[in-house]
Amino acid sequence: MHSSDFGKDFLWGVATAAAQIEGAANSYGKGPSIWDTFAKRTGKTKKGHNPSEACDFYHRYQEDIALVKTLGFKVFRFSIAWARIFPLGRGQINQDGIRFYNNVIDECLKLDLIPMVTLYHWDLPESLSKEGGWTAFGINAWFNEYVAFCAKEYGNKVKHWVVINEPFGFTSLGYMLGVHAPGQTGVHNFFDAALHTAIAQAEGAKILRAEVKNAIIGTAFSCSEIVPYTQSAQDLLAAKRTDALMNRFFLEPVLGMGFPTADWEVLEKFAISHSTWRYQERMKFDFDFIGLQNYFPLVIKYNAFIPVVQAWEVKAKNRRAPHTAMGWEINANSFYRIIKQFAAYPQVNNIMVTENGAYFQDHLVDGKVNDQARIHYFKAYLAAMLKAKNEGVNITGYLAWTLMDNFEWAEGYQARFGLVHNDFKTQQRTIKQSGYWWQDFLSL
Ligand code: BGC
């Protein structure tokens, strides 16, 4: 398998996110984000790690973007920290922040890399969170103001956009389970946040369409193939509910189908209580590409004790299935199948894999990280993607997660997903063997 098997226009890249790499979290005029404050609360992140320094990309962006080029990629995906542009989330702007992203974009263009900008990768300005964050009615207007500003400021140079990174990821972890920022819990918070996010996703895209000439607009969904543990009616239904929540809940409104309420009365109740039919048009947008982000499949079993979804994951290690250091099952066939599941919607006619990658226990020995497991992972996942592509799915790009080891949210700095190793004490970057593998792969 060579990269050329995917066609000469295929977009190969790496993805990153502001809060995970930038650092300089409290300087150059940036306002605090919910991750800055959440990480300071006891017990919220492993070892109390916080994103205040991260990879210091803020000062080292030139060196890091040069690495993207060295590895042979064409696309550099990064996100804008909302609170760096609007320290309070809206109103007053921060010139240093605006300049920083201009510099990052210019550096990409100078090296002939395509800058792909994510507008929201989980780092909501703290001051908006105090007003309710994604659960607040006002969030759509605040988000639109921010998007319009970015579109006007950067739209002449940036054509590739991702409106929101993994709506299900941050609304479920941050507003229902409370394990990510802002640490809220409860079904109510989740559904309020979800509705506003579904609207923001499409409205942000509409603003980009209006403001940016020749924009290529996508949004990025997390997804997982859902496999019932047994063929019992209860397990089958539990799997169906999980699929509705994890794979269909944010995608179908975008496609004009509304929320997937038919298969599950909890979603039906939510739709009724929030009159979601009223927002059907606002949640719809004909995206130029659908960003698909996949890390693992889930095996699901019925469990009456789990509130709302009554479903429980049977972990990979308990099934003796191969898994990463994160505990996530390694299963390239399931990647193939979830791509096919997304491609089966007639409205989905361009898929870009906007994230995929793995955390393994890496060891830096004599200036080298010999991460063979990661190389195997990529080889298998790329072969699965090629199979789907050869069967006619229009997949136009693939972005590896991630350029370098970074602040892995609640897992802190110990979960390393990078193609480049980072020493967080010295900020020394070392290309891992997987990075060199990519370099070879992309040269043929
Ligand atoms: C997120 C990334 C995260 C990665 C690995 C994705 O869900 O978009 O920010 O680092 O998964 O956990």
C-alpha cells in the first residue's frame, strides 16, 4: 500500500487542538477557558495536569509546522482558542491572539501546507461558561459572533474549515458525565447543550458560506461501530440506543433528518420537551465534507442500572481483544464498517477522516522512540480505509491524530498520541519511528 493508491489529490494531514498544544494559556491577552479552570479543580485530570504550558506551541509554532512539512503531510489542522480572540467570549477582542493565528496560517502557506481551522475544539471561554456555556440560550449568538469574526479575519487565507470538533464528545463528557470541562452532569444539561451545539454547527457553517469565498466546510463527528454483546433482544436494543446517541444524534440533524427519535422514547421525550422540530432548518447544512473521527468500536450489553441509556460497555480487555494503552479496542474492520455506515446516508457524499490515531506506552531510548505498535495500527487502519474507498466511498482525506504528544484532556500528559515525542520538561521534540514511517509512506 502506498499513499498514491488513494489518488493524487487525497489530503493527508495531522490534526491538533489549541488547548492541547498551545500553552501560553494565561498570557498575551488570552482569557481563561473552561479547560484552564477545570484542570485546576482537584482530581479532575490525572496528576493534576493542566494545559497552561502544554507543548508551548504558542512560541514554537514555526518549528512545529516545519515538522508537519518534514513528515510529508499537506494539511495542518489546528483549532482557534475562542478565548484568545475574545478573552471574555464576546465583545472586546485581543489583538495578540488575532495576530498569533495569522502567523500560524502564514507559516503554513509559506511552507505550502493547507491550514485547516477548527473553530471549536472544546475550550469554551470561562466567562461564557459562567453564563451557562453550551446550556445557555445565548450561546448561539455568542458563537455566531465569534465565527463571523474568524471568517472575516482569516477567510481570505483559510479555505478549509471544521466548525465543531466532536459535538457528542464534549456535550456528553462535559455536560452529562462531568469528566471533562466544564464538569456538569445530568441529562438536562446534556440535552440543552446538545440542542444548542446542533444549531451552532449548522449556523457556523452558514456564516462561513456567506463570508468566505470558495470555502470548503466540514464538521467533525466522533463515531464508533456499535456491536451488541449477544443477540438477545435486550442487548440488541441497548446497542441500537447507543448507536442512536453516539453515531446518529448529531449527524442526522445536519442532514435534515432531525434527531433520531423514532428508535428510543428518551430521545422522543427530549424532542417533545425542546420542540426540536422548530429548529430542523437551523440544524441543517449541506456540508462540503463530513469529518469522521474514529478510535474504537464498542461492544454493548444491556444493563438496567445505567440511567437513561441502560447500556454498558464490555471493555476490550475483558474480552481479550487487542487494545491501545487507553484501553480502546484496535479493530480496523470496525473502522471500515463505520465509514460504510456513514457513507450509506445518501446526503453524505464526501467523507474526510479528520482524526484517527492511538496512544501506546512509548519509550524514548537513546534519542529514539521505536513505536512499532503505532505503525501497525496506522497500516491496518489505512488499509481498511482504502478498502472502503475502493468500494466507492468518496473519502477525500485522512488526518492522523496527532502531530506530537500533548495535553490529553482528563488524561493529562501521560497519554501520548503523537507522531513526534515531546519531553514536557525541555519541550524537546523527537520524531518517533511512526513519524518516519509516515514520511516514507507519503513519499510513494
Ligand atoms: C479528540 C482529541 C483527543 C483524541 C484522543 C478526540 O476525541 O478530538 O482532542 O485528543 O480524541 O482522545
